[in-house]
Amino acid sequence: MKKTAILLTVILLSATGMSFSQIQLNLKATNRLTGDTVTIKSVIRSHGFLTLQTAPDPGTGKTVRIPYIELRNYKVIPGNIESLWQVKILESNVYDNLLKNGYDFDRRYEMDEMMKEYLRKAEQDNSFYIDSYLETRLYGILRKVYPVRHIDGRPGILSLRILSDITPDAWIGPDGTMIITTGMISALDNEDEMMALMAQKVAHFALDHHLENYMTAQQAGISPALGNLIRYNSEQEWASDRCAVAVLQACGKSQSFIGSMLRNVVACGELTGNYYLGTSRGLFPDAATRAVAFSTGTLSERSAEYDKLIAPVISFNAYSAYNQSQYLLCRWLIERNINAATATADEMVLLSQAMMHLSGSGAEDEKALEVVRSVTAGMPEPPPGAFRQEALLLLKLGRRDEAEKALGKFGDALVREEKRYNSMPGDWSEMLVYIASEKEWLAKMRRR
């Protein structure tokens, strides 16, 4: 009975991954001295050291054990993205830790629960930006840089969500959920920079940096929280950067996209006054130094296709930036849509408003007026807000007669909009309330 219980315990431990002796690999390697080619099928610990085990020799049927330290005598050629990551993980201490300490499912479960709570709250707060087409394109890039899940038995499924936030940021949770902000998406110039970003963030997931940070927090007497799991030290960032370089090279891309990605993030931070974004305590630690390290002299070019893809994101960020008084960012974003020929009439009005708030002279007000008049004079039925903005600028410039005409056109446009919404099926009460409030504003302005 006692023997049966012991046997059952061993079986259960093996089934749950708590006890194991090897991790499966599939790597082709050529001995640099002899030229012999071997297939590395697994990694084990032998006599306390990491050891690679080959597939049986076709002729002799024998397997060979290669101490990890002797791997430098072999040239390993990854055949696909899975084997590439096996090499990068092998070069780290992840496999050694797994074989020595097990998968540590208890800690991993706690980390996953933290991430579930974050996602649940973000859903409740409607914090995610929804664009199914954009997500499809981003998933297409993500699947090029890492398998859907770890192939060594660790938990986690790689997925992504877009967070509504104008701050450029991206991180990956311990469960494999990548979070990319709308600000990050609009900070980049092309999909190659997005690939560089994703590869760098996925590397933290592949190299078990979450578990490393969890244990570091515990050792320091700190209760681990999601925030201190997903913010990495300089050593971890550089390790992830090196993995991203390998991924980009495997995809035929230059490492310079890491540098340009980091430079764009820092520039976007400076635009909003977030000068610490790329500092040691910022969201992108030592970004300027890392950007220089991975620059090759080749400048990254802005992609017209990428700009058209993310035009709705840029527009969303522009309105968010304006509402947060980030007028420089708002202006930069709309000008980007103008250059991509995707700017709408409402965005042109918003640009004029941002320029007015940034203006320090009559000449700058005139430029803002020129922008809004490209809408009021260039469309058969401009949005009412265009006439409102035109009137405000004319009043600021002291041109009261012209302002009175613009206010009159604003009133006519409001009447037109009110009739249109009253004739449309459905509940448009909120829009009608807004139009009524604008009519009240117009009456007050005329009294003044």
C-alpha cells in the first residue's frame, strides 16, 4: 500500500511538471572543428551542470552528451522562430533554473492572478481601445516574433490588448498578454519598429524576468505586485534587446529599428514634457543609451501604409491629448494625419484650436485662422464647430464684424444639425442636448 502511494505521488508530480529530468529541444548544430552535424534533442542537468543531449546517431544509434560550456565549439543554426528562441533561452539561465528548481507553479499562478485582476479592472473601466482590423495586423507581427505559447512547458499564452493612453508604453504580463498603448502605436514610424518593440517585450516573457522580479521582491521583503513584476532593470532590458536583435535578423530586418523605436519614444515623451520616460526609472530605462547602441547609421523612414493603418488611433490620441491640455502633442498628431492625407474636417478644427492655445502672437492666431478657414471655406456644409472656432479667433484678433458673421453661420449650422438629428431614427437625445447647449453659448456670446 505504501509503495502504491509513493508511485502515485511520483506519477502526479511528473504529470503536473513539478518533477522532470529534461527539456525537449530541436536544434541543429555543426562542430566547428570536425564539421560533424548533430541534432540536439534535449537539455538536462548532469552532475550539477547543464548538459545537451543529441539525437541517436543514424549509424551507431548512440547519443552524445555535450556539456553546455562546450557549446561554443558548435555553430547552432536555428531553423525557425521556435528554435531561435530555444537558443536564446539556452543562453540565459532559464532552462538551468527550470531543471534545478522546477516550474514554480505556485508563484506563476499568483502572477497570473495579478494579471487577471488588472485585465478585469481595465475591462470594467472601458480602458481598452477596440479596433479589430488593427489588432489583426498587430497579431500578424506578434506571431512572427514568438510562438503562441512557451514550448518548454511553462504556462502562458501570447496575446495582446491595446490600452487607451496617450503615454507611449508597452509591456507584457506574466500570463503572456502584451499591453500596447495607443500612444505607443502613434509614436512609431512603421511596422518594423513595431516588430522591434514586440520582440523586445516578448523577450522578457521568454527569459522569465517576471519570475525573477517576483523572487527579488520577496527577498527584499516587498509584497510582489504587478507593477514591480513588469518594470525591468537595465541588465534585463539589455538582455531583451539582444534577443530582439536576433529576431529582427531572422526576419531580415536591421537592428537599427530598435534604435529608431527607442528614439521615437523619447521624442514623444519630450513633446509632452515627460523627460524621464527614458531615464533609469522611466518606462523605457536608459532608452537614449540603448538607442545609440543599436543604431547603424541607417535612418528609419515613416511608412505611409502604417500611417494610414493607425490614422484612427492618431485621431483618438489627438482628441485625448487636447482634453489633457497636451496641445503640442495634439498638433503633432493631426499634422501627421494631414501628411498622410487622412485628416478629417473635425481634426482640422481641432488643430486650429490647439494652435490657438499655443499661440503667443497675432501672426500665430492668423495661422490658426487659416487652418480653420480651410474647412469653413472649403466645404459645402462645414461642421458647426468650424464656425465657432473661426469666430473665437476673429474675436481674439479684434475683427468683430467678421466674427459676427461667423457666429451667424454657426447658428445656421446648429439649426441644420438639429433638424437632421430630429429626422433621423433612433435616440439622439444626447446630441440634441449638446446642440441646445451650443445654442445657449451662442446667445451669450452675442450678448457680450
